[in-house]
Amino acid sequence: MKYRTLGRTGLEISEIGFGCGTSAGLMVSGPADARRAAIERALERGITLFDTAPVYGDTLSETHLAQALRELDAKPVISTKVALEVPDYDDLAGGVVRSLEGSLERLGLDVLPIVHMHNRVGRERMAKSPYGSGALLTLDDVLGKNGVVEGFERAKKRGLVRFAGCQAFGGDNALIEALIDSGKFDSIIINYSMLNQSAWLDGPTVNPLFTYGRVGARAAQRGMGIVALRILEGGALATGFDRHPNAGAMGGDDYAAFIEQAKTLRFLADEGDPTLVAAAIRFGLSNPALSTVLVGISDAAHVDAAAEAEARGPLSADQLARIEQLRASGFTTA
């Protein structure tokens, strides 16, 4: 396993991050022995970053991750998140601190290496963001007095967290640019895959709501760490060109469109393996500005597949050129 630095933080993390989210299922609803086996295999393969959140399984992901790590006597880099809700509107900074205190207790840690704001930003508050976790916050909710950033700063002063980040999976791109330009965040989580490169490049995408206006490139230019999620696009690149059973976040017509686009990338599939998992991971690692690629893990075999893909390194120049030709055409072969 190779390692990269999380932007200007100086924090070294593995190129592959162990995703503990709901779609993968393992850390929320998998049996304890399977959770421990997968985490043990990840540690053996050199994976040092484990990404979780309180909203994954209503705190079960954090709780189960901590249980397995205690049993293995392991202390990797853990990244979690803060998702504020409507009751936090009157005290957003306090809500951040309370959330972090809860995560630290569940995870059995004294300090969190990195935490990301899970909420999206919009022009007006909404009780529920149309995508993602928590309430929809305004820019002032994040950067203003008693806002999210102030909460992170309080937590840093108390030694609860070292670095804090935001995210760009949904939300208003202009406001995400403002968060990046504020200089208040050390890292950012972005949606980045072969099928959606809009966090880096202009061009056609399946859904305008998930078109990111090159915010990843903007963040990289400002020295932020870049954490890539949805590298497999909810399973569209992982199932042999059929629907993944847990692909709820991007369903319906969008998911069907991704499946059709994935078919144009069949040339990247390994002999005997009808999926594009290895190619998708290697594509992410072909971008040197990414700090890590999160892969949702459902069992120990997924760890091996991700680690073996990482060991092969980035895609070739010819493969990347062909992907770019397809991207520019909207992944059509006509």
C-alpha cells in the first residue's frame, strides 16, 4: 500500500480508505466476525484510513468500528463527520462540539484526526437537504458567528479534533467555492469517478444536481486534502453492468443511465472479471491531486480486490485517453 498526504495537513493516509458507510452494509448490519475479519485484512494490507459517520446506521457504524478496533488493538486514522439538524439551528457551534463529543465517546478516542461537515450548503435553510445528510445550511450558518467553523475551532482548542473539512457531494457549487476560498477547511470530500469527473473537468453529466463545477480542482489549488467518494458510483461500476442491491443514493433513471455509460468502458474490465472495480479504483489513483479513494467494503474479499487494484498503480496513458474521449462524448459510442 502506498500513502499520500492529506493536503496541507501533513497527515499521511493510505491511498485506499475503508468506507464504513450504509451502502456497503458491513459496518452497519454485518455480523461482528465479518466486520472484524474485513478490518483485520485491511490493516494487514496497509490501509490506515477508516471513514465513518454518526448517521451511518444511526451511530452503529462508529460503534461497530470501535468494537473491532479494540479487539484488534489497532489505532488507525479515523475520519468521521458532523451532520447538524434543525434543533441545532439555535446553537450550531455547540451542535458541532456535541456531535464530536458523541463520536469520540463511541469511537473510544481522545482526539479525532479529521472530521468533515456532512451538511450541504444552500441559499436558504431547509429541514432536510434534498440530497445527503442533515439539514441544509446557509453559508452564514457555516462561516458566520456561532457557526460550523466556530464549532470546529472550539473543538480544536479543546484538543478534540486536529483537522476539519467540508464536502461537495451535492449543494450549491458557488457556495462550495466560497467554503473552499474561505481557507477555513483543511480538506474536502468530493464525488469523483470515471462516470462523473465534473469536480475536475467541465463536460456532460447525468444529473445537474451532481455536477460539481470543478470544485475539486479548485480545492487542490488551495492546498486542501481531497477525499474521493463514489468511485464506483453506487455500484454501477461494480456489478457486471447490472443494478447493485444497495444503490439507493443514486437510483431510478440516473442509475440506469450510469449502467449504460459503464457499458462503454467494458474494454477496461479484466479477463474473467465482468466488473470495473479495479479500473475504477486505478482511475481515481491516476489523479495525483487526490489524497485517498474511499471504497465501500462489504467483506474481506473487497479489501483484497481494492488493495490489489491499488498495487497495480494508475491506468495507462492510452487507457486514460480513451476514457477522456468517451467522457467528452457523454459516454456514448454512437
